[in-house]
Amino acid sequence: MKFRVERDVLADAVAWAARSLPVRPSAPVLAGLLVEASDAGLVLSTFDYETSARATLQAEVSDEGKALVSGRLLADICRSLPAKPVDMVLDGARVSLTCGSARFSLQTMPVEDYPALPSMPEASGTVPSDVFAHAVAQAVTAAGRDDMLPVLTGVRVEIEGSSISLLATDRFRLAHRELGWDPRTPDETLAALVPARVLGDTAKSLTVGSEVTIALATSGTGEGLIGFEGTGPGGVRRTTTRLLDGEFPKVRSLFPSEKLTTAVVSKAQLIESVRRVALVAERNTAVQMAFSEGQLVLDAGSGDEAQASESIEAEVTGDDLTTGFNPQFLLDGLGAIEQDVVEPAFTQPSKPVVIRGIETEGADDPGFRYLLMPRRLLS
């Protein structure tokens, strides 16, 4: 194996492929990155039996071949190289890497022990890459991080015709985002539970090209997998991940069908006020929010401890209402909304709030809703 490639193209592709490598691999070879050189160019691959990544890029290949080297080490080396072409040569059990006057020699791992990458499921459709990345970032806000409840660490992806719904919850909050896409089969209905961390990283990393291809199979080749394909610097990037097992809770019914008290408020003002007032909130205590005509009053702290209070303008419709929320969960939801004005909507103080962004008149519905459970207020 012998080839020459541009430093920036190689460094970016190696970093992308190595990003999902396990910190503590179950077998040493799973920490490796497979480098394959052929007349068609260069292919860089990683796979840990759960998530696979495959990046193709153009290179001047003199000799075909393949080698397996430490992925994280190669990523660190490529990131530090000078802005000059990179030459890589396989010589026996070692790979030599030369860039300008910098030279590295890497020990290889046995290629024959490396698992074959899974086949990509058949493409289901395409979605604009920037829209998809933004929608996923909104949804994963509410995904659980407790591995003892693995089902809640996923995002439920529901495909129905030309619409995709993304749902995530950690039991205390719920995010729901809807977006349009271009399906290969217009009347197809599919659903999958995708690990939130993988989905978030993948969507964010595939924004170079104009669109992302989503591949999901309910049976046959690729069953139990979801695949994503997009364009990266220098070529195509493709990743697959295993779907999570288990039944995602039926959360859509948690969104109330009515709202008795609503408020329209500046998102920036609300975020700044919550941040300030929360400075005196003790761990696991709520920030109180009192809605009344023309204003929202935020309070935190109690007793002999530090206290804070702040009021901001709010266009309140309906009955006066006082409730309280985990300030960080509230900030997470507000931060996921892109509109400048938000609407918290309530049925009663002890029930969840549903927060959405308010678009300018005539604009499409943003398609994102964030439901947050209230916290008990200290007396």
C-alpha cells in the first residue's frame, strides 16, 4: 500500500471516522481504523459492532493495499501535521507516514481479525442536511443519559409519507420535532429507536453536502440498522448504527389538547432572567414562575439562604398561574428553540408546560414542541 493525499482532506476524514471509536474496546482491533487504498481512491473505516463509519476520498494511489492502525493515534497525528501532502506506505508490519519533514512509523494490527462492516440498508429517502442537523439537535435535548434505562437514551424516528417525527424523553421532559423530507416510497410508514448520541453526532457531521440520505430497513438486508449517507470534504461519508431494542413509551398523548393560560415572552429576556435567578437556587430546587397580567415574575431561594427575584414583560392570556421548573431543563428547552419569541402554554400549575417558538406572521409552524414537567415548590 502506497498513496499520497492532501493533509486537510485526510485529517478531516480520519477525525470523522475515528469519532465513534470505543474508549474501552472489547477487542484491541476494534480501536483500529482500516485504511484501504485502491484505484478508486482511499476508504477509511471504523466499526465496533454497534456503529460503523466509512469515508471515501480521492488520493494518488501508487500501490493498492490495506492496513489497520490505531484510529485515535492516527487522528492525533493527522491533526498535528503541517499543511503539506501526506505520503503513507505499508512496509511489513508497520505504516510509515511522511508530511514535509515530519515522519511517523505506526505499528499495524492484524487486518484479518477486523470484522466486516455491515451492509447499508436500502435508501428510504433524503432530507436537507442543515434542516436535519437542526431538527436532531432540538430532539436530543430531551433524550435520557441513564444507561440503566436504555430505551430513553434513544430518539424515536417515525416516518410517515413525506414527514419525519423525532421524539425523545428522559421522563422529566419531552421534545417533539416534525420535518418534511423526500421519501423514495411516498406511502411508506417506518419507525426506529436510534441512539441519541450517535444520531446527534452523525447529523452534525454530515452538513457539508446539501442533503443526507436516510436508510432504514424493517426486514431483509440491514434489518435492525439505520444508515446515513452524506458528502464530506473529499468524498462520500456513510455511517450505520444498531437500533435500540425495547418499546418507546407512548408519549404523544402527554401533549394536552387545550391550553388555559398562555404567555408570549422574549426568549432572550427569559433565558437571561432564568440564568440570573437560578444562581441562588439550591441543587434540585425549582425556579418559581408567576404569570399575571402583563408580567412574569421569577423567584428562587428560600428561608435564610440567598434569594432572587426578577420580573419581565409577558403577554399573558387566561388565569393567573404560579408554577416552578428545574432551571437547567427549562434553559435546555429554550435554547433549542430558534425563534426570538416563545409561548409557554399551561392547563394548570401541577401539569406540564408546553413551550414552542412563535414565528413571524405568515411563516410556517417551526414544528418543535418542548414539554417540561413542573417541580414541587418550596413553601
